Amino acid sequence: MPRTKEAAQAWRDANRELVRARNRAYRKKRMKDPAKRAKVNKANLKYRQRPENRNMILSSRLKHDYGISLEQYDKMLAEQNGVCFICHRAESKILNSKLIRLAVDHDHVTGQIRRLLCSACNVALGLLDESSDRARTLAMYIESFKGEV
């Protein structure tokens, strides 16, 4: 077995699939025991709730899910003056007693990042299957009833 950090990292890099298989087996075995699973879940929750870890977790999620950094997200947020690109309102949804961040809107086919949206606009866009035809038809429907009471 390697004796230095560099040698250990080189060995892991050279044996990536073996390391992954061992890690999967370890996690699978460990998670079968309810007491160990509860302990791990409690530790994970405690870690995620620490204020000093929030930006690191967010940064990691943004990079993994959308391929952007926290700095890029913050730049987009500043360019939009901290509001939703569609409705021009600040996010109002609260989850676990915290105001959530604007969602990163992206094309699900190409993965291209578009803008930041509030949860309401993001959900509406998803319910319309991102179809501009459906959105226009919906807008015409709403307009057809203007003035009727």
C-alpha cells in the first residue's frame, strides 16, 4: 500500500474502478444497519445546516447540476438585480423556514443555461413543457377574458 499522500492518490487514480466498487460495497453494507444509517443521516444533516458549509454545498450543486460556479450564479443574480427574469419579482418561496434562491433555468435538451427564475415561473414553464406555442395560447386565453366580470 502507498505510504505518501501523493502515492496513495496516484494509486487511486490508476485503480479508479476498483476504488469505486469498494466504496459502493462499503456504503451498501454500512447502510443496511438502521442504527448506522440514522447516525450518518444525522451527521449529514448537521453538516448541511452549518452556515460555513452552505456556500460550499451550493457551489458543488451548481457545478454538478449546471456546470456553473457560485460566482457565475452570483453574477447572473446581480445582472438581474436579484429578481426573476420573467416576473421581475424576488423569490418568495420559503423552504425549511429559509427563503430559497432563484432557480437556474436551463434547456433540458441542450443543457444551455438561460436565466434565473423564481419558483413560480420555473414551475409554470415546466408545466407548459417549455412550449412557446402553449404559452402563447395560454396568454391569448387569459386575454380573451379581460374585461369580463
